[in-house]
Amino acid sequence: MTTARDLAIVALDVAADKPVEQGDLALALAGAEVFDLLDAHAVALDGDRILPQAQSPTGDRLLDEAADALVRQEPYETVEDWLWRRGRGLSAAYVDDLERRGLTTRSRGRRIPLRTGRTELVESAARREAEERWAAGEPVLAALVAAAGIGDEPAGEHADEAATVLAAVGDAVMELEAVRQRKVIENAAFDNVWRGY
């Protein structure tokens, strides 16, 4: 399994108890894909720039899509730019992928049987591996889980590449939260104007 898929499994598992912001999760998933691409030697980092390497299939459909989506011309793309570009719709793509692999099921509605409810994980080896990896406190997965707003930020240092990617994910999540807060304030101000009339 990949770090991104493990993150998606952990997020689905925890979502029953604690809702997960889809934007935060999408940014963390895009960051996880960078780690998976680094592990597959499909990319290298030069500072905060993602340098594509030899293009070879990884055997994972979503990871191959990520590799195909890399900017292959100088000055190349920064990790943060990658997160925003690749993150669009990535949460849904991973949920669909988990369902296609038979790792999830949709609960049926009680009143209207044809309407489907929440996506739920089924018992599987992939689920156990992701849960064990998270429970063991694997540093990169734990940091990405925390960035997605699911768990607490683990203490400890990361290697240079990991620190670069995790810092970009953290910055992007904070920027997204600032946008959300600004919209709340703007909407509240708009409501106040209308109440004044």
C-alpha cells in the first residue's frame, strides 16, 4: 500500500467519530503522493522544487496518474504548487479507488433503500496495515494525519526532504483555513448589512 492510500483509509476510519475537512485531506493526500513518488524514485526534490525522474509505471493507478501530472519543464513546480494543483478532487478519487478495490462499501439508507449512505471501510489486510502503521506512529503518516486534522502533531524531527514536504502541507492547510475564516467573516458582515435594512 502507499502512504496516500493508508492516509485515506485512516481518514475514512476516523471520519465516523470526527469529521474530516475534505480540503485539508486533499492537500495531505497530495503531500503523501510526493512521498510515494520519492520512494518510487519517480521524483527528486531540489529545495522545494519537484524534479521528475525516469518515468516508469509504479503499478498503482493513482500514483501513475500523479507521476503523469508532474510538470516536466524547468523551472519545475514547487511542492506547494503541486499540493494545490494535484489536491483538487483528490479525496474523492481515493474514496472511489478504495471502493473499486473492494476496501469500502456504502451503507444503505434505512428509509429509502436505494439511497446510499456513508462510505464505510470493510475488514481487510489493507485496513489493518494502515491502522498498524498509524498506531505505530510512523512519522510521515502521523504528520500527514495531523495535517489533515485527524490526529495530534507528532513530536520529532524529519529528514530534509520530509521536512520540506511536511512544511508545505502544513502551510497549505493553514492557508486554506485562513480562506475559510475570511469567508465566515465576510458572510457574517454581509448578513449584518442585510439585517440593518
